[in-house]
Amino acid sequence: MNIERSLAHIETITDIRPIEGKDRIVLAKVLGWSVVIGKDEFSVGDNVVYVEIDSRLNTNLEPFKILAKDADRFGFVRIRTRKFGGSYSQGICFKVPDDRKKHRPGTDLTGYFNRGKEGKDLAIIHNEEYADRREEWENPWKKRPEKLTIWKRFLQFILPWKMETQEKGHVPSPFDMGVSKTDEARIQNLTELFNDLKAKKIALTATEKVDGQSFTAHTDRKGKTYVASRNMALLFRGSGKIRQSHRYEGSGWQKAFEKYSVEDVLERVRKDRGASVTIQGEVIGCGIQGNPYKIPDGDIELKVFNIHVAGRRLPYEEMKDICEAHGLDAVPYMGTVVFEENLTIEELIARSDGMSVLNKDTIREGIVYRTEDYGTSFKAISNVFLMKKGE
């Protein structure tokens, strides 16, 4: 199973520890996370609303107004990894709303806070999705579809069978076709799974978590092609028609799609397997995340971490074979591991620290672990990386 990640959920505080040199705050344990709370604010056994890092909270709304001093001009504040007295704090805790106090730990409240809200009125949103939305809020004119030139209209009129028609309107999304989004669950949210993997000594495939731009390309059984970012549909091509987002033209997604002839790869694998195919990876290079891997100016690379055939995620070796056969690069392989019985989540996170295989001078973002059948997967992100990136 690929466990979907929620942003705000009810959880129980299982431990509270002092922080060296701090009198007014303490460190609470929530699932596998450590989070700073006010001294005497909560007790062990209390249920809280835990909001994860990578979340953006709307400080115009309760209970998030207390964070307003750190908000941007749209009123949103980002929840980041912080360090207090040598202890990492990740996330933030709030009291459980009165009308949700009867709900059990694990209940997702993201939808509860966002009910009836859209756009700038959303209460909580993933940081990456927020970046997409913010660009539209700041540059609303870019949302207008590009008009066809008179020359293109003329060619479409006299040679309709030779040209694909650029259509206005909604860009169909591969995620509406059942394709999974690319955000892996963090191990800190999966304490029961972590303990189960240790007890059963289940072998896991480890690969490097690459810091780039999320890329999804999909072709259905009829040969229609879709391209998307982590959250947003970018391109649809099928039946002689094209629909394209304003963000696609000249982007890293377009460069990767064209450089690696991804559409041709999808089509060849589709015909070979007789089924729908999805390729997912990270686009890295100039203009993306500050180009941490120092890809030469103007160039981009695509590192593939998932290939799905007929909805089934392929094991790493099978995925790598397809990549090698079609000119694609897989994310770096870091071996097969079995978690020791006494391993803690904190120790596993510490193992994520290190330098990237892609560039020995670049701090590694983390490690992704998957069962060998690729049915279960999760990520362990380096705290050193998060602190350096301000995340």
C-alpha cells in the first residue's frame, strides 16, 4: 500500500521530556515525531491536533491566528523543522476542537479545517501545492489560455488531419484516472508499520530521495497521454487534441518530457505490456530547487523512482530494466536492508544523513524504503537536510 499523507490529524502525546536550557517549553512525543509545546500546555495521554511540517496554515482563521506574526502577505505561515537546545522539533500541536473530541487518534482533520473553503480561504494546504496556488494568485493573468496565431488557425482549417488542435479549458489530470500522487508517507507517522517491519524482519529496498520537481507522465490503454506535477495537471494529448497549462511551456516538466522522449517510452511500454503505464520521477537541474546537484547550466535530468503498469508499481529491478532499455535514469539504489529489532525511528532518521550519490558535495535529502514487492513504501528525511533548506 502507498499510504497517503494527511496534514492535520488527531494524535496522542505519549511522552514529554525537558529541553536542556529551556524553562518555558518541553519536547512532546507524537507518533514518531518530536514537537515543542509550552510547559504545562498538554499532558501525557492528551489528544491533540498534530499539524505536520510542509503544511501552510491560514493565520486569518482559528486556531491558527496565534501564528499571524510569521505569516506572509496572503496570511499563510509555513510549519518547518526547528531546533531548540539540541533537540529537533517538527510540527505543531493545537487543542482538539470541541466537536471532534470524541474522534479517535489517527483521524484526519485536514478536510475538517478546509470544509467549505477554497483558494485563499483554505485553512491548511501542503507547501508544494501552496507554491502552485500562490503563483496564480500573484499572476492571475497567466491563467488565461494562449490564443492561437492567425497562421495556426489557417493551418488547422486547411490541414485539420495534419495538426493537433490546441484547446482551451480544463486540463485532464492523471490523478483523476486513478494514478497515485508521488508524496510518500513519512516514517514518523507509521509507528505501527515500523514495529511490524522490525518484528517480521521484512527486507526493504532503499533508494535515495532526490530533491527536485515532482514529475508524473501517464498513458492510458487507448494511448492518451497526461503530464502532471505533484498536484497539477500540465498537459493532455489524445485524439488529435492538446490541452496545456500555462505553467508547462518552457518548464522543467516540458524539458524532461521532451529530452527523454517520455511519450515515446510510454507508448512502447504500453504496446509491449498491453496496459496503461505511468512513469514518475524527480526533475533536477538549472532553475529547480537551487540546482543542488550542480547540473550544467541550462540542462535538466529526470530520475525515475516509480513505474506503474496496469496500476501495479514495479519492483526496483524491473523498473530499472525498463529505464535502461529506454534511455531513462533510475534514482540511486542504496541496497536492501532489514531493520534491527532495537532500531528506533530517531536512529533511522539519523541514517538518512549523508551526501548524495548524485553529487558528493550535496547533502542527501533522505532515503525512501519499499518492500520488495513495492506494495508498502515510506520516506525518512534527513534533519540535517531540513535544517539547511529551512524546511
